[in-house]
Amino acid sequence: MPEARIIKIVSNQYTLLDPEGNQFLAVAMGKLRLKRSPVVGDYVRYLVHEGQIGIEEVLPRKNELIRPLIANVDQALVVMSAVKPPFSSVLVDRLCILIRAANIEPVLIVTKLDLVPTDDPLYETLKQYRHGGTTVVEVGRDRPIDAVLAMLEGKISVLTGQSGVGKSSLV
């Protein structure tokens, strides 16, 4: 049976991506719905039945998150703002614990650093995260995004963070 990855789910329509880069729509077969429900990121096996592609099996997951509901990711980008909303170490710590518990590597991306003076205590906080083993990427209008692009290369990533921290602008 051929294999593909679920890249999008709308209602009961699953968009699959095969190893050759082809995208196509599929549905979950009835027997599949009695088992584990497929989520974005799942690798699946499928068959063509009377011209319709049906997902027959969800392959084992290497990891999964509940919120957002996603599976088989390499890293979670914890996007935090330096200001508006203010940086929250409590939220960063909470998210990193949940992400690591799911066997996913967290990466802290701090946005809007162009709005913070270079002597701000936030930079010491970021230094502490680095010393603790967390990858930290600093982003601002005055900074190149090469580090972000390099970090994304060849990896499946999910973004998480408060509203207004700059996730959409980053994408």
C-alpha cells in the first residue's frame, strides 16, 4: 500500500502529500474511524477504491501535541514578543515543558526586539535560556532572518504563542 502524509484536514477531507510531492484528497475509510483518528502530520497508508482515495491505516506516531492537534513534528517554535504583549518566562517555561514532554524540541523565537534597548534585562533572561539548552532566535525589524530560515530547513515545525506576538508576521 502506498504511503503519504496528511498536510491538511477540512471536515472529512484529508489532503495528502506523497513522497514525490504530489497532493491529493482522500477520505478516511469506515474501519479507520473506529481506531485512532488521523491528524495533520500523520503518515498513512491509502488505497484507491472506485476512483476515490481512502485512508486505510494511520502509521505509528513519533510524537503528537493535543493543542494544536498535530503529529510527527521535529520542533515547536515558541514565539514570544519582547513587548506588546510583554515577554512571559512563566508562559515560555510552561510551553517548553509541554513540548518536551511530547518528545518535541522547543525553539524560542523572540520577536519585536527592535523595540527593546540593548541593556534591557530581557537579554539576560534569553542568555539564561540558552545556558539551559534552549535554542533562542532573536527577531526584529533591524535583524536578518537567516537564523530563522536555517532553523526551519529540512524540519517539520509548528508555531505556538500568544495572540499578537508576531507569528503571522514571522511566517
